[in-house]
Amino acid sequence: MSLLADVPGFLQVFSDGSVKRMAPEIAPNSTESSTRYKSKDVVIDALKPITARLFVPSSLSFTSPVLVYFHGGGFCIGSTTWFGYHHFLGDLCAAAGCIVLSVDYRLAPEHRLPVAYQDCYSSLEWLSCSCRTRTEPWLERADISCLFLSGDSAGANIAHQVAVMTTRVPVTGIQVRGLMPIHPFFGSQRRTPEETAEGFAASCVAMNDLFWGLSIPEGSNRDYFGCNFEATGMSAGEWARFPSALVFVAGLDFLKERGLSYAEFMRERGVRGVELVEAEGEGHVYHVYHPESEATRMLQKQMCEFMAAFDAQETRLV
């Protein structure tokens, strides 16, 4: 048995198809109300399996918007149980006064794309069913007609694809109001100027190629629709129904170019309300590694303001 792929500290893939994942610190959920929020793990689909971590503000006494979040990790690693994700999303839940559903989708290379997209779309179907049948008491005050999609890195890619899927095939009762991709992970056969640079960039290209090679369908290349957003293939009418987006990039992130191009691509397709925010001096997914940093607090504030703007708009229309 030989080693086919190695991401030191995170992932090893062997020739017999086995995969070894090394997880960082894990955060337990807390079903008892803290001073700010409570959390618990739920089962989206026991057969596949797909699970999620649900966050609810401790003092929730009114109907709340819902944020569905998809973790990053090159489609191959990551979990909502990781310490950084748990604390970032718990704090965001409390600050925004929203319910958060953080999804643990199936990972590549055992489950190559588009499995992650399908799993995450099914989490919206689970939300819809749970709210209609009242089978999940923690969703009693969830307003799925005011739902937001977010995620970081590969999770931001998933958020985009789920938005595409719901634009084409809406989920009963769910209205996706906005999209908040953080440091989105995209690519293409054509290299960007940063990707052709030497030194540090070369190692980043190699790492990205490794993750894409493990996650896209066998026989595909980086112009696969899940990798290259220019291959999305939606009609003008579908783009006109696409949700507004607040795209986050980081100044020191190797993927910044892709994020900038993604925002511009959506503007050119006529998507309304596309905004771009750059965190200068910060690296890729800094909020996961430093969930209590000043930069992370600013990111949470910007996300809260984006969601609150839709609440204000709804109030004016009443």
C-alpha cells in the first residue's frame, strides 16, 4: 500500500482507497443555554450519512432568519465540530440573533463532487420539512422565508452551487435572500497571474491541484462546473433571480484573485446587490484559525449588517 496524497497534519490518501484524516481540536455541543447561544447536533440523512450542528441564540423570543453554513477544507477535510467553526458560528448566531445550521456533508475522495452539493441542497429540504412538520423544536421560531447561505473556501463554493440549485429548483417555503461566500475556492484550467508566480504561489498551486484532483469527478479537469464558476451555465432569467451576494476576500490570501473575478462575473451576469469586502493583512480563512480576533469580529459585524439590511427592507414593505 502506497501513499498517493499527503496534506501534512490533515489528510493522507492511500493506494487501497483508504483515507486517514487528522482532526484539530473538536468542540462539543452545548444543549443547555449559555449566556449567548446553545447548540446541538442533528441528523439530516442517517443513511448517507449527513449531519449538522444547529445553533440557536439563548434569548431567542421572536421569529429569526436562518443562516446555513458550509465548512471549508478543499471538499476533503473539515467539520462543523472543529473548534474554530463552532466558536465562530456560535458567536455569529448570538450577534446576529439568527439560527445557524452548519452542515457536515460527505467528503471526497470517497464521495467526489457533486455529492457535497447534493448533500447541502438536501439540508435545505430537511429544514423545509422540519419546519412544516414541527419535528425539530429548536426550529420553532425559524423563518425559512428569510434564509442566507454562507461558507468559507470550498464551503463558499458549495454556497454558490446551492444558490444555483435553489434558483433552478426552489425548496418549498425557503427563500434564499442573500449569499455570503468567504474566501471562495474556485479554479480553472487557465491559470491566473498569481498562480503562475514562483515561490510561495507554486506551493499553493500544487496544494489546490491536489484537492481538486481528489474532489472533482474522475476524468474531469479544472473546467468542471464545480471548479470553474464560468461554467455555471445559467440563463439570463436565472441570473436575474440569483440572490444578492456579499463576497469576502482576504488581502494575503492566494485565492483573492479568484474571489475578485467571481464578484465581477456575477455583476456582469446582472446579479443585483453584489458587494465585495477585503480584509487587508489577513490570510485564508483567518476566522477559523482565530475566531476571537479583531478581524473575525469585523467579519461577523459585516455579515450581521448584510442580513439586517434584508430585515429592514421587509419592515419598510409591511
